Amino acid sequence: MKQKIAIDMDEVMADALGKLIRMYEEEYGKPVNMDRLRGNMLQDAIDPDHSHVIREYLFRKDFFRDLAVMPDSQAVIFELNRFYDVYIVTAAMEFPDSLGHKYAWLQEHFSFLNWQNFVFCGDKSIIRTDYMIDDLPRNLAVFSGESVIFTSPHNVEETRYRRVNNWQEVAAMFL
Amino acid sequence: MKQKIAIDMDEVMADALGKLIRMYEEEYGKPVNMDRLRGNMLQDAIDPDHSHVIREYLFRKDFFRDLAVMPDSQAVIFELNRFYDVYIVTAAMEFPDSLGHKYAWLQEHFSFLNWQNFVFCGDKSIIRTDYMIDDLPRNLAVFSGESVIFTSPHNVEETRYRRVNNWQEVAAMFL
């Protein structure tokens, strides 16, 4: 029986942060200070008067449909899918308008994956897989299997989990 | 820590079969023979020349939005939600157009539940809860906790799982 890997979407397969930064810089005409992103979510790294807009961007109807694919994620997940049961597990329920868009995004960019292996949830504590690759410590903290943290600026200070910095390091760990 | 219960939507919380029967009878003008539903899915209980339409009905864009609520499910789930962590786990991924409608249906009829406890998936083998209430033996067969089968005409011959015939029996078992 193959081992099962749960893989998060945003910040792991899909570059949500990159789009948020671009939207913010376009709207306010000032660059995000990348040093301040270290250990912080974007909303905590910008002018506090503007921090509410980040959440508004996430709730825009088509926010998740055209996110850029994280480098090497397609090739590595294609290989992982040969040797493991790969589940795409995303906490999408907070953004109900995103459900159809996330599905379409997965079909467009990861067409080799089966819909049977998509999981849109809220709380990841009920996921039973052997591994979980995620950028959010709060998801990894409630997971029962082996947690793997995927580097994102906000989590660089986190030391509780085995870390992968990019998809090449995921390949080196699992393949 | 509360125990966790996964509850299926179609045939358990939502009367999908009732709507399918009504649609079929309206389109073909002949009643479904209820005796033939015993141990069979609807598509296997009707004229074989028409059996393909059942799947077509399921794929219609708004099929899942206006399903009737199963008797007593609201009151019993309201009570369960006080004493357990209740997760609504539906294999919705086969019907991507249903995702938004299922979410809206849950918000309309089960507004006391939190989106954090909704799970839209394909394969239920990756669900980690203490109990699962479901009408489909194939979902219960891959579940790792205690399986409870909710009676639906197609599953009446199934003997592998503890059975509940209605929501009053769910209340008697869990409350």
C-alpha cells in the first residue's frame, strides 16, 4: 500500500503571496518591505492602516483562479503521484467563492491528479495521511502524521518541523 | 477533548434520492417501482434504457441546492454539535458545480455549523474522526474509525456496520 501525502495549495503549490503583494503595490503605489515579511504575514508587514485590504483581496471572487504555479511543483508532484497517494488538502472553506476556482486551477495546472484526491476543508486536524506538506504551523500542529513545513517568509523562524525550502528539496526528501 | 463525528450529506442530511425520483417520474411519466429500489441504486431500479439520466440529473448545475432536509436531522445535529466535534464530510468533488451549492445549502439549513467543520472530498479514506455516519458502504469500508450506516433503500442488505434507520436512532446512539 502506498504512503499518503497531503499537500497544501496556497504558498506551496500556488503563489498567493506574490499576487497579494502585486495587488497591494498596485493599489497603494508603495513597495512592500521584504525584510518585514520575515516572520510576519503580509497584513502585519505593511502600513497598519492598510492591513485590512489583504483579507479583502483574498475574498475577491476570482482571487484564487489565476495564481502562479510554484516553481517545480508540477514536475515534482507528477513524480510523487507515481509513488505515493497524493492528496491536495486546502483550507478553502473560509473562502466559499474560491471552491470552484481552486478546482478549476487544479484541473488546469495539475491535470494528472484525480478529483478523488482533492480535499477542501476548514480544519486539517481530521486529515489522516502519512505526511503533510504545509506552510502554516497551525495546520501542521494539529496533524497526526509527519509534518513538513514548506518555507514561506512568515514561517522562517519556525523550528518545530522538518523543513523544505522549495520543490527540489521535496523531491530530495520523498523520491 | 470531544469525540469527532463525520456526517455525510446526500441521503443522510439531504434527500437527493427523493429529488431524483421526482425528476425521473416527471420526465418519463412512469412511477419508480419502490420494491426494486431495495438493495439497488436508482439507476439500477429503472428501465435500463433510461438509467443514464440519473447521472445527468446529478450533474445539473443546481441539483444539490434545493434538496429537502432529512427529517429530524437539523434538531439532532444541533444537539450532537454541543457534545461532539461534528464534521460534514461529502464526496462532492465528482460534481464540481455542486461545491458552492452544497456550501450554501449547509449555511441555509445548518447555520449553527461552522465552515471550519465542512469537508468536501473525493475519497473518504483520509478522514480521521472517531465515527462516520454514511449511507454508502464504499465510504464506510475505507474509514478507520467506527462506521455507522444510515439506512437508504440501496443499502438495506448491508450487514457489516452498525445501522441507524433515521435521525431519532442517531440521537439514541450518540446522545
